Amino acid sequence: MNTAVSAPVIDLELARSFGLTDEEYAKVLKIMGRTPSLTELGIFSVMWSEHCSYKSSRRHLRTLPTKAPWVIHGPGENAGVVDIGDGLAAIFKMESHNHPSFIEPYQGAATGVGGILRDVFTMGARPVANLNALRFGDPSEADTKRVVDGVVRGIGGYGNCVGVPTVGGEVNFHPSYNGNPLVNAMTVGIAAQDRIFLSAAAGVGNPVVYVGARTGRDGIHGATMSSAEFDEESASKRPTVQVGDPFTEKLLIEACLELMATDAVVAIQDMGAAGLTSSAVEMASKGGMGIELDLDAVPQRESGMTAYEMMLSESQERMLMVLRPERTEEARRIFEKWDLDFAVIGHLTESGHIVIRHRGQTEADIPLEPLADEAPVYDRPVQLTPPPAPVLAPADPVGIEKALLTLLESPDLASRAWIWNQYDSTVGGQTVRRPGGADAAVIRVEGTKRGLAMTTDCTPRYGQADAWVGGAQAVAEAWRNLTATGARPLAVTDNLNFGSPENPQIMGQFVEAIRGMGDACRALDFPVVSGNVSLYNETRDENGQATAILPTPAIGAVGVIDDLAHVTGMQMPAEGTILLIGETRGELGQSLWLREVCGREEGAPPRVDLHAERRNGDFVRGLIQAGKITSCHDVSDGGLLVAVAEMCMAGQNGASLRAAPHGLPEQGFWFGEDQGRYVVVAPDGEEIFAAAEAAGIPVRTLGEAGGEHLYLPSGAALTVAGLQEINGAFFKRFMGED
């Protein structure tokens, strides 16, 4: 081993600073049979970090449904793969970059986009769309503006430059995200089913090849940092944030796809969290192989880098490949043509070890099986929180007109145009439904009549009140949003963002959210094919008091539209009958009306009836595919009247609404957030009404589409232009652009 004088003392104190517990370090010593080198300790610390090993969540994730006839590859690969017909597959995943995006918002968000792009194209897919799910702190806090501005610019700057459209997402604000924003990035790609590439290495003696950008010191111990809480010293962690280069990423995409068109690639893996360590370990261990690396051959952009630094660097735009020996020079020519580094840095062995050499010294020699198989798996204590009692309908303090305007101007419902306008949502020319035009984005599958619908969804305030509802509702709303475009929902990718798993109450939230997700996925035939877990999302103040984020099980989802002639948006048309599909009870617990109008965050969230979700959604999808309706929007945040107003603003047409039904308070009918509901507009409302009644589905005629005003049952007339002005005011004011 290299025993240079400058090397730190390898002991328990150092292991603790690397994020290992006393018991974990003892297990390292047992596996190695000796004191590890610095590089070996670094490898164990990142591979056994929460971010890489899922040590607190793995046993619970195994309960999620992951199989269906249309699932080609589920969890365990770089991304999930589903059959979309015509011999093609959709490949997609969502992943977090939360901690880096607080420390350095622009680069944290930008490299989050770059990393999820690599997860998708490493499997042979051409990326066709990006989405994101963003959570920020209290808008009145000065630092929130800094984070929002940097994150949005980072997402736009990377996605726009790399030439992949950003077509959808969601944004929420809440004080629990002060100091710990959430940046969850999703990418969807398309590949031929017979050209999908996996990560398991094979072939003793096959060369291990490094391609892409050069390695620097940025991002060292990024995976460990992402597995820790924030405190007052978080700003000092800036060196753990990677620096991205979207132009290099674009070259890397094209070079990899060109190489994949040959038969040169045996296995391929991007260098994401834990960089060269995770890619080498995962490829070799999945294939049951050994791997030897000579770090002298690694392309470096900084001088004097140590083996420890190279193995743990999270420099961006890099890939690791196993190639067929006879195709190595052909591969080299391709990458050199694209002006990218290409280096043979090792080979596969049958030893079952990862061996790292540098400057003539053996810096690491670790058996891979225990490194992977003996990673800690914890059964954390769980404390379930009893769900709150339902809220009795409070008196309406302001009336429905003022309440609607208050909600439309609120941070969670204000127009996101300020954000969308920084993203290129149409680059590539295949975008059919862009942000603001439908409940889900829609991309044309080039060369076919098919489309892919995609969305991200979650309602954290529901999960805070009842974690099962939070998990189930996130899945159900994603399913509903796809359905509202006419898509057949296929599968889910998740991004589970929670506080510290060492807190039994947080683990209770996590376990119940997983249970809710699983129940919803099974009821809706909507399997989970990929995902990410992000824990320790909390901030400690100077007194050591921790504040956790709201439980945020973000769901990304993809569906297929067999014929784009039957795709629906949310724009209110110039004429037609407006109908409500689904039952309305007027549930106001945890609603935005209760929070924004009454100043109360309390009560049980709206019930999730998975049977009703399936029944109502299948009915609405059938109407869309039969060409019976011209517009569709699901009812979610803000309730029914907000949904109608959003349709009016999207279509720049008004509507005339009838009174609420007798026996139900007005505020409950118009602003309750009851689940499983859709607002549809049809040329023949009577036909839809009769069909719904015949199918036993709750239906109500709400009014008629058309005109320049939204006429409320009270007789108040709100211009659509006025609604748009109010809805667009928040971000202009928040970002100082009034």
C-alpha cells in the first residue's frame, strides 16, 4: 500500500468523518482483515452511504409492484424500460439533486439534469424530454429568491444547451423547505427494444474504457454529503458540488449513440454519484466479475490528483464502458471524432476483487461481493402518526369570487410562465403539448403516430397529514394527469424525499407513503420501474434542532397515446357543455382554500378511493379516444373553480357556471379537493351525461363554455384577461420584475 507521509491516519475518527458508523467501520475491518487504505476507506464510505446503498429504505422498496407485461426492465438498471409498441421502448427515471442545489443552486440543478440524462442515454435511448419537480422555501424569506433563480437558470441553462426540451414539472413553496430545497429531475428517452444496453460487465480480459470529460476535484464525497443533514456550516460544502458542461454532454450523447449502433459495447455505466467508484463496482459486481484499474491512464484536468481523489471525484460528463477487444480502436476513433477523451484504464478479471493501481502502487484491493452484498440494511424503528380528524366545513369568510382570486395569485397556484419561459420546451420539434397546455406534457414518437405523455406529481401537505394518502394520491394524480390527455398510463418512477430515517416519526411517514404508493400502483396497474431515495432532507439550527421537509414522495410517470389524433389538452373551447366527472363531497381538509383564505393548515386530506380513480379515469380516457370531448382537466390543488379558471386561461375563452348543488356548502363544492375528478367539455353534453349515468359514474353539468368572461353563479363576471393578470402577478413580484 502507498504509505506516503501526507496520508491521514486511518482510524475510527476518520471513518466517522467519512459518514461511517462505528459498527460499519468494524464491518469494513472484518471484510478487509486489516486496516484499509485511504482509498479503500473512501470506496466503502461512498458505496455504503445512504445515497448509494439505500440502507434505510431498501427493505421497504421491495414491497412496491415492479412487474407488468409491458415492463422490459424494472428497478436495478440505470433507468426503467417499458414497451410502447412498434418495437420501441420508453426509458425513464427521476433522481434528486437536493443538497447540491442549496449549496450552489445553478450548478446543483444543472448537474442534476446532466446526471439524469446520462442515466437514460447510457441504456441506448435518445433523450426526448426533461421534466422536474421543485420545492422551495417560504417566498418571504430572502434566500428563497436566490435558490429559485439559480435552480431555474441551472435547469434551463443545461437542458437548453444540450438540446433536450424541458416539457413539464411542478413547483411548490413551503417553509419546511427553507434551507433544503428539492430538485428532482426526470428524463424520458426512446430506444429500439433490441438495442437496449445494460450495466453488467462480462468477459475476462475485456478492456475497461473511460470516455467523456476529464476528471477533476469537483464533487469529491458528493454522495456522502447528500446523505447528511444541513447545518450552519453547509456553505463550506461547496467543493462537493459538481460543475457541469452541457456542450460536452451533447457530444457524449452523440458519441455514445454512434458507438451503440455497432456491436462494440459489452456493458456501459455513467459515472454518477461516487463517480468512478460506483460505476466500476456496480458493473463488475452485477456481472460477477473482478476489475483492475490503472489510474495513471485516467484523463485528468488537475495536476497531482491522488487515487482517493480520482476514485471519489464526481466530475460530470463521464462514462465507463466494457468493450469487445477487437472493437476498441473503432470506439477510440468515434470518441476522438467527437473531441472527447478516450482511455483504456483497466480490464475485467475473474478475481472477484476491485484492484486500484496508481504510480506503481496498489491503492486498493477489495473483494466485491461483501462490498456489495454486506452493505448495511437497517430496519429503522417506525412510529406511525395517527391521521387527523376531518375538518368541518368552516364558514366562508370572503365569498367564492374573492377566494378564487386569492388562490390564483397564491405561490402554489400562480402561473409558472416565468419558469417555463426560461426552458426550451420545443427543441427537437416533437413537442405536442407543452407546459400550461395540458395536465401532462406530450411528445411525438418520431416516425410514428404515437405519443408519450409524461408528468411529475406530489402533494406534500397531504402526506404530512396522512402519509398513506400522500403516497397513494401522488400516484393517483400522476395517473389522472396522463389519463386527461388520452394516454394509457404505463409506469412510474419515484423520487422519495424525506427527513432523517433515524427519526422514528420520519420512518413512519416513509413506510406509510410506500404502502400508499404500492396500493395505488397495484390498483391502477401502474408499476414502479425506477426511482431514487433522498433522505436526511432537514436542516439543523445553531441549537441542534432539526426541521424536516414535508414528506415528498414525488412521482414521475409515463403513458402512451396510440394515435395522436386523439390527444386532449386543458384549453377551454369557444363552445360546448362543461361537465364534472366524479363525486364531490366538499373535502376542505389540507386544501389550499383552507390555507390561503382561512389561514389554517389542518385536518384530514381528501380521501383517495382507488376503485373510483380507476373507474372514472378509464371512462374519461374512453371518451377522449372516441373523440367525444374537446377539453379535459383533472381537479386537484385549489379545487373545482380553480380548475375551470385554469382551463379558461389556457384556452383564452370564458365559461358560464351554474350554482352549486343544494345540500353542499358553496366553498366545499367549488374549492374542496376531492380526488378522482375531471372537468370535461363536450359538444354533446347530454350524450356524455347519459353515458356516465349508464356506467354508474357521478356526473354533473357545470355550465357552458365560451365568451370572454368567467361568469360565477353569483352573477359576477371575471374577464379571462383579468384572471391571467392576477395569476401572473406572483412571480413577477417575487423576482422583482414588476
